[in-house]
Amino acid sequence: MFEVRSVMTADVIAVGRNATVTEAMELLRKHNVTGLPVVNDDGTVAGIISEKDVLEFLHDIDDITYRVEDFMTRDVVTFSEDANLIDICDLLLKKHFRRVPIVDAEGRLVGIVTRKDIIQYIVDYHSLFKEVLGALAHPVAS
């Protein structure tokens, strides 16, 4: 019932593994997000880089040669577009992740689901549910 494709953001802001950490931080700031999927040249997911990951960059802030792959989290859990949203919620609760990449059958990034996306979905769902209940309680006479 709760399919991921109805909740995910398909227009994903991602970064290549060879981008500089500075470039990744600029994307985080520009798009007001807390993490970015890291993709290989073929679009498959290589990792995630988050605000928390780049805090380590402060130790060597003058070294502009650091690459995203030097700081990214490599063990990334992904889900397919057909996954159940409840399974993602369970993972977010257990692992304290903030986002989960959504991939196609070949492992290429096609979307992302964040905690914020799920909260918005719940709010929208409840609003629609209340409207339907209200319409059923007060049918329009014909």
C-alpha cells in the first residue's frame, strides 16, 4: 500500500565520489540538505556523505585535495522503488539514518527518501483521510 515511489524524491542531488569535499559541502549548503548520495560514474550508489562526515574535514581544512570518497560512508543500505515504506521507516528507526537511497534493478540511483519526506507523506495522508471521512459523514444530496 505505501509504495516508496509515491514518497521518494526523484530529482536527487547527488555527488560523484571523486568530487572534492568542498564541492560536496557547497551542495549541502546550497540545497539545504544534510546528506548526499555518492554515485559512481555509472550512476550506481557508492556511498553517502553527510554533514557529520564532513565535520572531520575541519582537522585538515587547508588540504583542498580531499575527495568525497575519503569521507563518505560506504556501507549504504538502499531500497528499490517497489519497497514498502514501512520497511524504510523501520530501518530509519533502528539505524538512526536520515535518508535512504532508492535504486533501480541495476543499482542506479533513482530517488531518495528522507525522514522529512515520510513526515510530509503522513501529514498529506491524514489530511486526505479526514477529507474523505468528512465527505462520507456529510454526503451531498443529489
